[in-house]
Amino acid sequence: MKKENERIKLMMIINPHSGKHKFNFSTGKIADIFDKKNMEIAAYFTSPDYNADYLVKKHIEEYDVIGCCGGDGTISETISGIMQSDVKKPLGCIPMGTTNDLARSLKLHTNPVKAAKTVAAGELSPFDIGSFNDKYFVYIASFGAFTEVSYATPQKAKNIFGRLAYMFGAVKYLHKIKSHHVKIVTDNRSCEGDYIFGAVTNSTSVAGVFKFDNDMVDFADGKFEVLLIKRPKNIMNALATVLSMLNKSYRHDNIIFFHASEIDITSEEPLDWAVDGEHRNEGTNVKIQNNHSAIDIIMRKHGRH
């Protein structure tokens, strides 16, 4: 327990190459914010040899709060490090990515100075974390038609167009739609069929392209949102399906949507997955589990919405 007036030790993990900002904001302003809240900050910069999860696992016991300054990938790596550690510390985020899907879902400030104020004076809110086979993920694991877009869209295009770059990419890949025969068994239902897209999410944004309404997602209910899109009969049917998703109605006959805590996915051939925006190939079987309220994230006061 901290003694009165004892400074809070904050570990800040920084990705200096993340998103549009390239760490070009005023570090002095942010340092002053933490100093006024009696917080002692130590900065750790990620590199190819020292990523965020490595830094967290190595130093987490030395600090009271773990912070990260970067995009969704940096946040995901930081949380993975916390999950792999024997001790759990609260997480504060200064979003610096291109689309900031997780930050937008959680209503976190994308202005660095405002985000720092939240880290310094916000309130703790529980957040579910997913297990993807033997690894962790934070907000999405997806396969199929739009998954390729999330890791194939060039970084330069992402920096210039932001979320629109993903949309342009989705249109580009529409003519390459391929279905995958998949069997899904969960804790409350099962289904099997040919799907062009599948996603297990804990976010209001899906694959950087589509969104859920806020009332469809609870970040700490112990359940994921599961979205499956059946193989379309023709290109017009496919476009109608995409339009339903863009309108956030998800009521087309080709769309299956439900909630689950444990998901076992078996495919006839190995699937390419995008897990928190990173490309993975996990063979023909993937087991996904919800770790209920596994970490605390520092968020704006008065709730998320």
C-alpha cells in the first residue's frame, strides 16, 4: 500500500513509429500532467528487439501503473505482457495509431494530452481479454474476406486515409471472395457452413471496416461478439450483405451474430487470421476463451458512454 504523498510509479511504453503522430507531440506537457498528479514516469521505447510485451514482463513489478503510447498493436502487446505476468497492474493508454479501433470503442481520447489527463486522473474499468490458443488478444480475431484488408493495406495508405484506407481495400478484395468450410462449437450453440468472413470481437469496430452499435457490446460481460458471414450467392448478394454491415443492422440472411464465452473453430484447411491486426496462421483448429474482467483499464470518469 502506498504511503501518503508517496509518488505513483508509472511505466510508459512508447512506440515511436506508431500512426500519424510519430511521437511529435509535446512530451513536456504530458510529463507536467503526470508530475502534478504525483506520478513518477519512466519511458521505455519499443524496438524490433524489445517489444511491448517483453518490456512489461521484465519491469511490471517495479511500477504501480502500466501505460502505453501507440496504436492498437502496441496496446495489444502491452496487455499481453500484463496477462503473462504474475502480478496485474492497471493499464493507461495514450492512443497514437491510425484507426485506434480499441481506443474508439472505449471512448478514450485520441488527443495525446487529453489522453494523458485520463491516465493521470481517470477511473478503473474492468475489461475482458481473449485467449487465442496459447496467446492473448484484446479486441478482435478474424478470418476471411475482410481480414486480409486489416494487414495487407499499406501503412502509407493507412496514414493518409485512416479508416477509409481499409474500406478501399475491402472493395479491392471483393472480387476475390473465397469461402471456408468451418464448424463452430461454443458454450451455447454450434453451427457449420461455408463462410467468407468470421470474427470474434470485444470491440465496436470489426476488422477496421465495420462497426457495432454501442449497446451491442459490453466489454466486461464475460462474452465475445461472434459474427459469421455465409458465402454469398452472387456479387449483388455479397454487396447487400456488406451494406447491411455498413448500416450496422446485421439482419441479412447471410449474417449470423451471437454472443459466446468459449469458441472452438475447426476448418477443413488452415485459416489466415488477423488477431488484433497481426497476421497469424494457426492451422485447422483454434480455441478462443474469454478471460472475464482480466485487467483494469484507466478510462474517463462517469463511464464509457
